[in-house]
Amino acid sequence: MRRLAAASLAGTAVEFYDFFVYGTAAALVLGPLFFPTFSPLAGTLAALGTFAVGFLSRPIGSALFGHVGDRYGRRPVMFASLLLTGCATVAVGCVPSYASIGIAAPALLLVLRFLQGLGLGGEWGGAVLLTAEHAPAKRRGLWASFPQIGPSVGFLLANGVMLTLSAVLSDEQFRSWGWRVPFWAAGLLAAGGLLLRSSLAETPQFTELAEAGERASAPLAEVARGHWRLVLLTAGALAVGYAVFYAVSTWALAYGTERLGVSRTVMLGCIMAAVAVKGAVTPFAAMLGDRYGRRPLCLAGCAASAVWMFPMVGLLHTAQPLLMFLGFLGALLAFITMFAVVAAYLPELYEPRVRCTGAAVGYNLAGVLGGALTPIVATAASGGAGSGPPWAVAGYLTLVALLSLGCFALLPETLPVGEEPAEPAPA
């Protein structure tokens, strides 16, 4: 289990590094480089639009790779998804700017961001199921949480590289070539991740399905026919997690640097410190899920998110590093209370024959609802806030949290306290 957990964590860290480094670049430099004819606000919105494309392609990737995972095994998904995302990320760092090739530059960004999203859409399902289906039932939440630490590690790697380059390069050097270095580094990270995954074994549950001849012939069709309500509920339930995380990591970064005049170094430092604490807390929250159930922690995290959004926006607007850090930390602790347990919760909601497709599609549809829209909506809303705090952003995030709270309330518990989780009955 330690080897499996380490390989899953490393792989998700690399894939989310690829995904996050684009979000940071979109908030900091892609607007003026690839949309120079736009106003500063419109350029940022356009860059965040290319960021959103990665979320739109993630459900497509989860369906494609979910088919592979349910038909041919969880293990092949982990190789193919990592290879695709790594290659697309390296290519982003090679795209010439608008000044060099004109409209082809943002068009290439869109295509490569789409491919990034395809790969990441498959990664989560493969990595989570590899640990969840190997794990003992009473510790499934803990072991399955290790892939959920990967996004924190990937975020810290991506932004650590950006922070270092911002500190050692002049603004002209950073905008000219420095922002490309983190994308090129993705190639080395992807190679290391593939090496770690080379010796992993297939999961026992998939092996049993294959030997019994019970694999789904068309997993997506089965999910659409028999589990569509569950997919929509899980997508709505998890939307708040994406909304909160990308409000902190992408919108707040752009708002702090452009509207509040805070330096890139300070903003990245505040966000990274909060993400580091979130990553450290993840396994402890997962252990609470093993003890008290998945659903109670998800409900608590949603409620905390709804309560904290207005204080978070107020603390951000102070432009004081310590206060901004506390605002971000409260939001991310509410977020991880939910997302530490969903790696065990979602697979337990689906029967094994369609688990890779169902869990991944629900998880990545939530990314469209919460992750793709939030930076764009929040940037547009804060653009008309004048000199006061952007309360409209807080209101939007609170509404998303309440929507997710309602969806979680309609989902069943999969782990009765004191019992092992039961496998779902076939649809």
C-alpha cells in the first residue's frame, strides 16, 4: 500500500503541476503575451478562458480513459493520461507569442490546454481506484487520500518554480522567457512519474471482474442509463470544492496583483503557505472519514465554505499578507474537509464494473461547474467592484456552496459507522 500510495501521489502531483502551472501563468502573464490587443481586464478574462477549456475537456477525458479503465484495467489509464498531459504541457512552453505568429498563438494554447484537460480527466480515476481498490476497507479513506495530496504537491511545485523565477528574474525577463521554464520542466517530472508507475500491479477487483467475464462492454452507456442521477448529484456536490480552490489559487492571484497592487511574490507566498497546510491536513481528514463516515465530513465542509466566503473576500481585500493567508487557509481547510474523503466516497457509490467511468465523470463534471467558471465569473464580478471589496464574488461562492450542500444531502452514506463499506448493488 505504501508503494501504491507513493506512486499515485507522485503521478497526481505531476499531472496537477502541469494543470496548475498553466493557471498561474494565465493569471500573471498570458493575457498581455497572447491577447495584447485587449484591455488588461479583457486580456486576463481571455487568458482565463483558455484556462477554462482544460476543465471543459476533463469530462471527455474521464469518459475516454474511464472506458479504458473499466474495460482494460486501471493501470493503463495511469500511464496514458500522464504521458498525454506531460507532452501537452511541454508544448505550451514552446508556443510563440502573439507578436510572433499572430492569432495562431492563442489558438495553439486552446488546443494544448484541451489536451491537458483530457489527460487530467483520466488521471484522477486511475490513481484513486488503484489505491482505493487495493486498500483494506477500514482504511480505504486514508489510503485513497494520498492521490488527493498530489494536487497540493503539484500546486506547490508549480508555484514554487514561478515564485523563484519571479524573484530572480527581472519583469522583462520573466515575461520574455522565464514563464516558459516551468512548462519545460514538466517533461522531466512526467518521465519520473512514468518510472514510478512502471511496476504497479492491477487492482484485485478489476482482476476478479476480468476473470469472471463481467467487465462492462460500454461503461459510459451503462453509467448514462443506470447512474445518471448519481453522476449529476456528485457533480453538483463537488462543484463547491473546485470553486473555492480556484477562487483562491487563480482568481485571488490575479485580483491581488492587478487590483490591489500586491507583488507576485507576496501573493504566491500567501497562497502556497495555505495550500501546504491543506496538503498536510489531508490524511487526517481522511481518517476522520474512516471513523465517522464520508457524508458527514462533506456536509461539514460545504457548510463551512458557505460561512467563510464573505470573511475570505474581506481578508483578501486588506492586502495584508497575514490576513490574506488566514482567509485562504480557512477556505482551503473547508475544501479539504470534503475532498479528503471523496476519493473513497465516489468509488464506493458506483458498482465496480463502471466505477472508473462513473466516479471520474462525476468528479470532472464538477470541475466544469466549479473550476472552469469561477475565475471568469469572479474576475468579471470584481471588475465592477470599484474600490470596495468584491462582495459579489463572495455571494457567488456562497451560492455554489449552498447548491453543493443540497446535493450532498441527497447522496447516501457509504460507510455506516462501525461497519465496513458495502459494495453497491448492480444497477
